[in-house]
Amino acid sequence: MSVTERTTGTARVKRGLAEMLRGGVIMDVVNAEHAKIAEDAGAVAVMALERVPADIRRDGGVARMSDPALIEAIQAAVTVPVMAKARIGHFAEAQVLEALQVDYIDESEVLTPADEEHHIDKWAFRIPFVCGATNLGEALRRISEGAAMIRSKGEAGTGNVVEAVRHLRSVIGDIRKITTADSAERYAWAKRLQAPVELVEEVAATGHLPVPLFCAGGLATPADAALVMQLGAEAVFVGSGIFKSEDPARRARAIVEATAHFEDPSIVAKVSKGLGVPMAGQEISALEVKLADRGW
Amino acid sequence: MGHGPRSGTAATTGGAVTVGVLALQGDVREHVALLDRLGAVPRLVRTPADTDGIRGLVLPGGESTTMSLLLESSRLDAELARLVTEGMPMLGTCAGMILLASEVLDGRPDQIALGAIDISVRRNGFGRQVESFETDLDVKGFDDPMHAVFIRAPLVERVGEGVDVLSEVELPRAPGIEPPGGEGRWRSPVVCSRDNVIVAAFHPELSGDLRLHELLLRRIEGD
């Protein structure tokens, strides 16, 4: 057998990990103990951060990348992939996360942006990136910068799924329209979306984004997960919704079951029973800071 | 976005073979697409009832710990164990390979190992995502190399008697570290087969290579 080249950090390898997470739940965790609870509940991956978004909102101030020591403790505690967040445009934080060998970097609006014009050039990294998007144009711009996964930008830390639903419907609705557009219309779409025409053509041909589309922001219940999966999300992120609830382990497990069996209401009903008090939600109109407005 | 065909399609359509794809989590859609291209009828398997009438089963890539828990809660664990005992042809890629193995190293203590093929696998044995890679592999019985995508792949550390190693990958040599293959072997099996069971540490479904799925269909037809 011949010795063959191996190549790392390719688009296929980066998007490939996102494909493997499909149908699963990625959970925010703030320490090794939470990470174990998440893994025991069936999380496909964990997001390591110092404070869940609900606490970031409450505390205010500048939110930054987590302490590397915390990320390492969480990496040591679990065998599932570990993700971590960098500030929008903060490529030096992303370099640190790459040096720590996290499995995915979330260039996240939940942290305070470091650059008001530029996102990170994600092609420059071997580690894959996930980015948030409120609409198809934003999603395609992030993909053109090298994002290997797109997630909605629902209002993190609110326990209110309404914004994530808006983003999913916007992205998927526009994809549906593009698949029936003729070639002249596709140029107009590229212009309107402020996105490369090549990516618009790809979406038109395949009927989906070139990378997996996940849902994030405000999910708090198993039925929330079933809702967004039926709308076309391919996996879900749950942040404050788990560890700000009365019984995190049970709620986490229930959301995992509901995400896997999203087409079976009898299973969603069964796992939703007696979960205790969910996190208290917030009306979007009452928020002082709207995170989805961060990113360009 | 397509979630593939719904479960409960007819067992056979015009003589085509119905093949189950375990659909609790992971890259189910890609396996469904390959089976479609080969003229088989894919069936999503999420509950024991979904296995009715299938003649083979594909276990996809994904997170084996998650799938293991979902197998238990859906009672598919007992159903799959029964199908393994009956000798149903199966193909497992990556996490699917882990589920079909007889021993899982670095897994959760309660992780399911169906024991369909006598191999020991170490989860994430090639390292974290930064080490995920693509390469070309020679596979026994195939004329052309196979393009293989390894994502946080499992490493086969032991192969039992009677298990055919159809392909191996070169491992990067690291000074001061014992080769995982033992006795100076810097290679590890990445495609193995025994009777009706085929396992791969990588994802032919991501590169769109049909040949391992074709092999599964041939096993189903008793070639």
C-alpha cells in the first residue's frame, strides 16, 4: 500500500463535522460539571463559555472569549466535540481557540463585537467556524468568508424562540423562492442579498445552503426544538434554556429526545411531562440590547 | 430542507431492496441519497416498528454517545441486537462502526457495542477536529482508490479472528510514541468486514463513493 497525502482543514472536513452533528443538541456549559451533565443527557457537542447568555445580559459590560483554563477543563471532562466563542472580528481570540484545539469556533454576537465592519477571515483557519445569520444574505456572506455551519441568531438568553423562528423562516423561505428563479432573477437575488452570485446559484441548484443550517437562540422546551426542526433546522443549540431551568439534566435529555423524534408528537408529549419550571422568558420588545443586530 | 423519505414506505417496490438507515442522529441524508442512487429503497429507522421488512441496515456517522442513548430510549437497542443475531447485512460508518464494534475504548461506560464485528475501536482515536483529514485509500477488491473523509474518526486498535481488513491508513509517526498497531505497525485498519457486516472509520457518504453501499447490497442479495 502506498503512502498517500493527507490533507486537513479542508472545506469538506470542516462542513463534515457539522453534518455529523445533525439531528442533535449542542448545549452551552460553563464548567466541567455542566459539561458532564450535558454529555450524559446526550448532547452531540458542548459550547464552553464563562457565562450563559442570560447572565451576560444581566451583568452587562464587555463579554469576551472564555478563559482557556476553563475551556481545557471542559475538554478534559467530555469526549463529545467542544466549541467555544470568539468575538465578531476578533481573529486573535480565534487563533487562541485554534491553539487550544477546540472543535468548532462560534464567531458570536453573544459576545461584544471587536470589529464593526469585518468578520473573521475563516478560510485562514484549520478549525471550522459557525456564524449566526438573521437572513439568507447574511448566511451567504458568512459562508463566503469561510463559515462551515450557519445558525439562526435568535435572541440568546431570553427563553423566547420568536426571533429564531423569524430567521429560519426568512432563510428557508428565500431559499425556496430562489429555487424557482430564472437566471436573470438569480442575479437580482445576489444583488438584493448582497451575496456572491456563485453561492446564490448553488442554493438555486441544491435547494439548501452549502453548509448545514442549525437553530440557536431562545430555545427553552422540547416543543421549541420540535418546532424549529420541523421548520427546517438541522440541529439545535440550547443555551440558557437548560441550566437556567429547574431540572437541567431532565430538561436536557427531553430536548435531545424531542430533537431526534421531532416528527413524532407523542414522543415530544411524553418527554415534556413534569420537567419542572423552565427558564423565565423575556419579551423581545422589552430588551435593552438586541444581540441579533450585531454582525454585518 | 429534505429529511429524506418518511418511514413506512412499502417493503419492496418493483423488486428493489428496502434498506434501513438508522435515523436517530447524524448524516442520515447522505446515506439515503447513496442508497437512492443505487436503486435501493431507503427507510428511516427511528423505532423498532420501522425495521419491519428491511433487508439490510446502514448505521450513519454522528455522535455515538448520543445515538447510544437514543437507541436505548427508543428500544431500538434490543431490536438491533436481534437483527445482528439474525445475521442481517449491515454497514456502519464512523459512529456506525463504533456501534457495531465489540469493544469501545474511551466511550461512556454504558455505551452500546452491538458486537456485530469483533473489533476494538477507540473513539476519536485520530485526535480532535483539527486532525480530521481527507486521503485516498486502496481498498481490497476495488480497482480505483477510494477518497476517504475522516472526521474525529475512531481508531481500530484490535481486529478479532476471521475479520477481513479491507483497507488500512498510514498513521503519522510521532517520536517517543508506541505505534497503535503494535510491533512497529504505523498503520490502522479503516475498512473491516466479517460475514455480512462492513464497517468504515471514514465517510464514503460525504465523498459520494457508492462502492461500500454497493457491497452491502451485494451481501443482501447473497453474492
